[in-house]
Amino acid sequence: MIALDTNILVYAHRGDMPFHTEALSTLRRVLEGGEPWALPYQVLHEFYSIMTNPRLFADPTEPSVAIGAILELLRCPQTVLLSETGNYFPVLQKVLWGGDVRGGKVHDARIVALCLCHGVDEIYSADRDFSRFTGFIRITNPCARETPS
């Protein structure tokens, strides 16, 4: 099962973002694919926070629009919401130490730990910081444009 990271959702929902086309195509493929896919609660929190932040966008997304986008994701019958379980902290500890995580990178580690706790084996993300976790989980950047040979 794959999980989506925050940046894929933000890029897909804002036409003014880089990689909008690639992220939107990825999101549609996941939503329409018929296979279960994972959505960590932290991703929903970050999505709302980023989309509605006037420090990040001259024209931030209206809160009702951001909530509507989240509800659309939650209506998909294949969506599997990920939250902390009883074994979450020991897994997080391994990810923190194994990824040499400090400071703000803990948010990414939390997503990785949640995915591992729920049997997710791949995260779609355009965030290069996730590369520190490739020893734990497969990271795929669906927005990467291949360079011609």
C-alpha cells in the first residue's frame, strides 16, 4: 500500500504550485485506482495548515475549500486513515535514530513511523528530506521529471 505526503496534496490542489500537473495526475490515479491507499492524519493537518497560510501564499486557500478537499479525500472508499497505535513510539524511535532526525525533520519521521506501523511500504513524496528514510520504506517522487538521455 502507498501513502501520500503533504506536498503531493498541496501541489495537486493549487494550480500555482510547481509540479501541479504531475501531482494532480498522481492523486487522480490513486483515488481512481481501486486499491487501498494510506493517508496519515499528520498529512491532513499539514495540508490544511499550508493551504490556508497567508505567510506562504499571497492568496491562501479559504478554510472551507481546504476542508472540502480533505472531505473529498476521506470520501474515497479506498482511503485508509493512519493514526498512532500502541507500537507507534518504539517504531518512531527507530526511525528517529536510524534517520539521524533532529528538529523539524521529526514531522517526516512521524509519517514514516505511522506508515510502518500500518504496513505501508511506499510513500509518494516530492520532499527530498524523505531520502533519509529509504532504509525503512520506499520513497517515490511521482513529480520527478525524467531527463532525456
